[in-house]
Amino acid sequence: MPFVTIPAHYDGKNVQLDEEVALTPNTRLIVTVLDTETSDLKDLEREDFLRLAASGLARGYDDDEVEYSEADLKR
């Protein structure tokens, strides 16, 4: 099996995988413990996406952008 990242959480007793994955007994694993402030990957991904979207909009609507009138629109 190639390297794969699987979200998981600790339930106070055991590490629980958050997605179904077929593992054979004695499969070697590496566990990375995330800081509680950064453990919500979906929020981090959303923040990255919003930053990227904002920078794209800023480039698309900067001061040098051509102004179009209704006459420029095709019907």
C-alpha cells in the first residue's frame, strides 16, 4: 500500500480512524498528533481556499481592469 493520509481521532482510550481503510494485521503506521488549534483540517483547507480566492479576485478586479459597458455585452 502506498503512503496514504487517513484522518483519525483519539477517543480517550484508542486511536479511531475516521475513514474506512483495509489494513492487515501488523501494518506499520505513523501517527502525527496535531495541535488542538490546527486539528480541524477542513477549517484550515477552507481558510487556504478563501485566501486563494480573495487573491484571485483582487488580481481580476485591480485598478487596471477594463470597464465594460452594456454595449459590450452580447445578447
